[in-house]
Amino acid sequence: MTYRKFRNLFVALAAAIFAGTVAVAPVAGAVTGAVSGVGSTRPVPSAGTTSYSPTADGADPGFGQPELGPGLGAASGNVSSHNQNGVNRSRSIQHTAASVNTAPVAAGVGVSSAGPLSVLTSFEGLNHRNQRLANGGNQFSLEPPDQGLCAGNGVEMEIINDVMKIYSPTGATVKSTLDLNTFFGYPAQFNRTTGLVGPSVTDPSCLYDSATNRWFVDVLTLDVFPSTGDLTGANHLDLAVSNSGDPTGTWTIYRVQVQDDGNNGTPNHGCTGIAPYGSPPPTIPPTFKNACLGDYPHLGADANGVYLTTNEYSLFGDDFHGAQIYAFSKAALVSGASTVDVTQIDTHGMDNGNSGFTVWPATAPAGMFNTSAGGTEYFMSSNAADEAHGNGVAVGPRQSTQLLVWTLSNTSSLGATPSLNLNHKTLSVGLYVVPPGSQQKMGNTPLLDCLNMKSCATNNLLGAPDPFAPGHEYNLDSNDTRMQQVVYANGRLWGALDTAVNSSANTRAGVEWFVVDPASGGSIVNQGYLAVSQNNVTYPAIAVTPSGHGVMAFTLVGSGFYPSAAFASINAGGVGAVQLAATGLGPADGFAGYAIFNAPNPARPRWGDYGAAVVDGSNVWIASEYIGQTCTLKQYLATGASCGGTRTVLANWDTRITEVNPAG
């Protein structure tokens, strides 16, 4: 988003470590774009194989270790000495929150620890300590944990920034924590012996495809100069494909260059090299000064293809070019071919002169793909964001009543000479508006307390008082209005996005969900809002069984709740009551929320930029970020900031994995 995601590297601190639903009648929409024979195709050679081979964790870093890597921030020293720019960008969050008179009205629903859906099992997923200590501790402290989850063959694989782990259905460890740099064949994120910085790996997601009995994992990787951590300009999507149905075995890796500046076989999309940092500008490598960024990648599949989508910005500037679709032959990937072909489709200007933004590809449970029209893959997107209007620099409307349904047909032609057809239809839906930040329940914040205490900040964290003290417990980022996880099930498309809602005469963060009949381009089957009075629900992720029973996962947080893992049932008739998978035990207390680690940019207290939900048989697995620990400043200091092994000095996020029977 607009500022570099806090999982990306900052310069090491020299002395620091540190709901109701609304049914509507089907609404016809007008086809707004159709293109035949779209895309350009190029070969992608295999980058070799990898295996799931974890290394031992490192020791608890305690106080006094370099925790943050090259990037922006007052605590980083000379801001202009590093050429970092943000991933997971959003221009919409630069605006003030919608007023209560602008936000759509949604009745708030209650919350229950029990409910109509059966929770079969629930266990702790990866947390910040797992991420920081992986690979012998050769990691930086990162947040947020963008959430990926996939399940099949009796195991569940969780993948987040910047680690992965494989579990049994009871939560037992099948394969322990593995860092993503190692999995994708790169040097360590930060070698604590040599001081060298590895490539920046971000935005992971994964998919188990039952039709081929294969696992797919993708990330965005930004190449860096090892001595400084500065970006070189080159960036690529890395796609790993398991060589069997066993994710603990070997995988084949393909690297797709996405800087789109005419280098490394990419098209030239004319991204600018003007960075928005003021004077003096950061050093930009001349070779890639006009590099684009393949931001916010996501993964989908139909019967014939595997699809990665990105939001393409200027890497060293601030303009938006348009969403990109990268289509691969699934059969070629599954064969482990030495070279596969990728067809790249640029949505720039396809929406009445505007560009697609977060065009999220659909997945389908149990191989229930649409095989009509030579094979069909669906995508959905929204258009309230600035990026969906012009190049994203001009201020957009920040609100919309339109949903875009994209259809890619003749996917059976994928390969060296594909003949694909892309069209989209614009459907009328309920109003959605950029949401406000999500208030947290007040609780123990030992990192904040230490920063606010002159002696603690000086002796334990910064080596000097925090110039921004006193700070306050922060609100969590509630996303913008971009589309979240999309699924094709029971002949319908299902998706949701974040929006401001007016619940009990207050503006809070809520969810708008959609059920779409994609036949003939699409029509609305049902839609509605989910809101919890005086609280917030954020980052929805939907999974639906072939029979049409689904679960929508999200984070619940507000004056009445610490960040909690929650969910609700969803089907074509609407959304059910909010249930808790795991109640939060304390507020988020991480470096992403405090000015000393983020100035001169305004703090954007990041929360996982997406959640995850996936069907496995007749059940649904969900995963969300939450806070599963709490401790006082006294306990924090007495334990070297580990709070009994529940957090690190700089962050305390957790994830929760839960299996739900969506039929009740």
C-alpha cells in the first residue's frame, strides 16, 4: 500500500531491538468491456527444485539486537539513503474516514462463543516469535502476517509473512516452521553473522488442487543489493508447485519477472521513476529506474489454468498502472516442465478507460470448475479506490455501488499459443465506502509503555527517549474497499470486501458480501452487510462447499473485544450470527503502530492484509490474525520482552486456525 509494508525491511536500529444481512432482487448490469485474443505470452524457465526442509530456530533475541531492516523511518537514520517504496499499497487510506451520514446503514448483530456452526477443532497457528526465530534467527521482525492457508490429503499448510508450517488436523506439527527465503532458494532474510540482506519476500498464498493432487504456493520477491538492502528494481512472482500430493516433499519453482519495464523479457508499461520522498531523492539504480511493482499477488485456478493477479504500481514512484493477470497451463506446471508459458493480460484502460484494481481470481472446491466456453475462470473486483480511476494519483470517489465480474474463457487453449477471451460486467450493489481504522479494547501494551517511559526507552529500546512520546494504543488498519478472497462454488461466485458501516449511529468497519450468478456475465443473487454494534469486523475470507454451505472468517475487534478470530455462516440466503473461534487476550502492541518506527510517514498500524478460508471435504478451514497473549510492562521487562515465550520485543501478533462444519 502507500507506505512500505512493515514486513519489509527497515534499517537496523543501532542500539535498538526492541451484522445483519440485506437481501436484494437480482439487478441487471451492463457489459462494459470485452476483449478477444488478449494477452502476450512468453516462456518461463524452471528455477530448479526445493524441498520442505526447516532449520532449527534461533535463540530469543531479547533486547539490544538489530530487528528492523532497510527502509523508511526516523529510527532508520537518513531517510534518503534507501530506495524502498511500499508494497501492499493503498491510496484510499490517505483519506479521512467516511462520516456516519455517508456510510451504509447496517444492523449490528450479536456475538456468541457458541452458535449454529460446529467448531470441530481450533488451534494456534504461526505467531511473531515463530517468524522472528525461524532459520536460526536470521530474520527481521515483520508485521503484519498476511494469511495463507491450504488443506488436503490429511494436512493443513499455513503460510504467512514470512514463514510456513504444516499441521495435522488436530494441530500437531507435521513439519515445523520454515522461512520463505529458504523455501524459495534465497539467502537468509538477514544474515546475523555477515550482516548481508536477502531478497524481500512478501504476500504469500497457497492452494491445494484436488483435481491434480498438487499444492501451489506463490509470493512476490523484490531483489535487493545484499550489502545495503536497497531494491535493485527487479521483482518477480515466485510460483512453487509440489511434485506430488505430499507438501513435505519436493517442489518445482518458476520465477515470473513482473517489473514490466522492458527488462528481463517483460513488456514496457512506462512506470515512472519519480519517488514521492521529497529532497533529496533516494538512489535509484539506472537499469531499473522505470521498474513497475507486481504488488498484492493472489492465486486462483480453474480446470485448465493457474492464475496469479497483481496490482501494478511504479516501484520507485507512486502511480498506478493497472491490475495484471498471469495465466499458466495447469498441466504444464503439474508436469514439472523445464519451461512453461505464461500469458500476461494487462487490464489498463479496460474498464471504460480505467483499470482493474485487485482483480481477485476464483478458486473452486473439489474441482467443481466451470468447463463451458472451452474452460472459464472468474475474477471479481471493486472500484471505489483511487487506483480504479485514472492512474491512482487523482483523488477517486472513495465509494461505489458497482461490482465488477470478470470472465476469462477458452482457458483450455493455455500454452504456447493461447486464444483467450476476457470480458467483464458491472453489477449494481449496495454502497461501499473506505472504512475507518478499527478501535481496540483497552489493555496491556508493554512496548508502548516502555516507549512512553523515558528510562525504559533509553535503557532498553532506543538508547534515548522516544521523541514521539507519549504514544497511545492505536487503531488497527481496516483495509480499503478492495475485493477479498473469491470462490466459485455451487454454480455461484462468492466474495466480500471491507467497508465503513453505520451501525448504532456510529461509523465502524464492516463487511459487504456478494453472491453472484456468473452465467451470461453475472447477476446478483444476494448481497448484504455484516456489522457488530460498537465493534469492527475486518478482512473477510469466504470458503463455500460444493453444496453451497460456506463460512466467512474475519477479525473481530472493538471497544468490547481485543483482536479476535471470528466467523459466520454464509449461503445464498444470507449470513448467520457471528461466532468466536478464539477470543483475543490483549490489544495489538507492535512496532507498526508507533511513530518512532514509522516516522516521517504517518503510522499505519497494519493488520494482516487478507485472511484465508478453504474447503476440505465437507468442512471449511479458516485462519485469521488475532492476539492470543497479554502481559504487563513488569512481566515484559523481567522476561527480556518475551512475556513467557508469547511475544518478542517488537510485536505480539498470533494467528488462529479453525475447522468448521458449515452445515451446522
